[in-house]
Amino acid sequence: AEQTTQLVLELQQCARDAGHPVPLAIGLDQENGGVNSLFDEIYIRQYPSAMGLAATGSRKLAYEVAKATAEEIATCGINLMMGPCLDVLTN
């Protein structure tokens, strides 16, 4: 998390120095479960997968996990999360 935050800050500074009028959009595929692009034992939690959340049947829990995930990666300067909004189990 610390390295990612530093990299994002450096990239945003490069963009500002180059005269870009708006901050860069920096995205990350943070799906939780076994698919985390960003993981840190101290700052980034390991949440259940979408399938695990669906198994609980709780929309509130799914919302809270998505919100917490977004807040964590936003703290690192990531402003676009590309996790899925819908997966289809086809196995």
C-alpha cells in the first residue's frame, strides 16, 4: 500500500508538471477473495469473494464490503475500481 501510494503521488505530480488540467484516472482490479491487485498485511484487508458474499444473501454486507474496499484503495490514490459488478458461474 505504501509503495502504491508513493507511485500514484509521483504519477500525479508528473501529470501536473506536464500541464494536465485534471488528475489522472488510475484504476485497479480489486475483486476481493483470491483476486486482489493490491494487498498489504497492514493496510489492505482481505475480504471474501463475491461468491462468498452472495452465499450470505445479504445485500447490506455486500455493500459494506464494496464500500470498505473502495475506501481502502482510495486512500492509496486509486480513483477507479474495476472489480466486477456481475459474474456468472459457468463451471
